[in-house]
Amino acid sequence: MRIDRRGALITFLSALGLLGPTSIGLFLSGVPTVFSPFPALTIIPALMLAQWHLEYAAVLIPTLLFSLWNPQLFRAEGNIPKRSYMLFFLLAALSAVDFVVSWNWGLKYQGRPYTAIVCSINVAWVGFLGLAFRRSLKTPSTFRTSLFLHWMLFAWLGWYAFPWLGELI
């Protein structure tokens, strides 16, 4: 297993770059907002870690998952694994189910404008990612394409996917 230094550095810096959107999604305000919707991937661990005053460690989760999900990026390989397509399809389907199940809670506790905007932004993320994944099926992907696609997928998970809809704890 050969490590490409330049690819490893770019991938590492990209992984660290996920800390920005993840922090915005979780800690911009104390309540869910359009810019900080409290995504499930980070809010649930943050709530669990809060008893030890480690809630800020939750922002590392998308960075770690990104790094572990496709280690080929550290070798500057451009292929997109089939599991990434399956992950996207599964997450898109679960996101739709999540909105159907929690829609009324969102309307009741966050209001119609917030719920509609957050849903619309998620639809836009899923649409963009769907087009990008579809395009990568038809043409050979480069390292940059694979890195960008995976970064956007994990940025969505860390910033906007599965937002908090309902009563605050």
C-alpha cells in the first residue's frame, strides 16, 4: 500500500476542512437555525458527551468518518468505491424517511418556514450529490473528483443531514 505524500496531505487538509461546516451545523447557536440545524451525526454524540464536558469533540466525527471511509484518497487514487454509491443511496432514502416521520414535529416546534427551508436545502444537497454521483458513473473519476464528492457527502452529513426537528431537550 503506497502512500502518495501530496495526496495524503491534500486529503488530510480536506478532512480538517470538514471541521468548519460541522462546527457551524452544531455550535453556531444554542437552538436549531437554518445555518445550524443540529445534524443527528453530531448532535446526538454531543448530547452524550456533554456530561463530561466533551461536546465539542463531536465535530471530529465527520472528519474521522471521511478519513476512514475512503483511505484510497490518501494514495491519491481517483476511483469511487461502490460502497460510496450505496452509502449515498441509503442516506438519501433515510433522509426522506426522516423528514416524513419528523415533519409534524418540525412544524410544531420550529415552525413552517424553518422546516420548509431546511427540507429544501437537504433536497438541494441530495440533488447535487445525486447528479455528481451519476456523473462519476459515466466518466472515469480523478483524485480531485473523488475527493470533492466524498468531501461534499461528509460535509452534508456533518452540517445538514438529518436535522433536529422537534422539541429541544
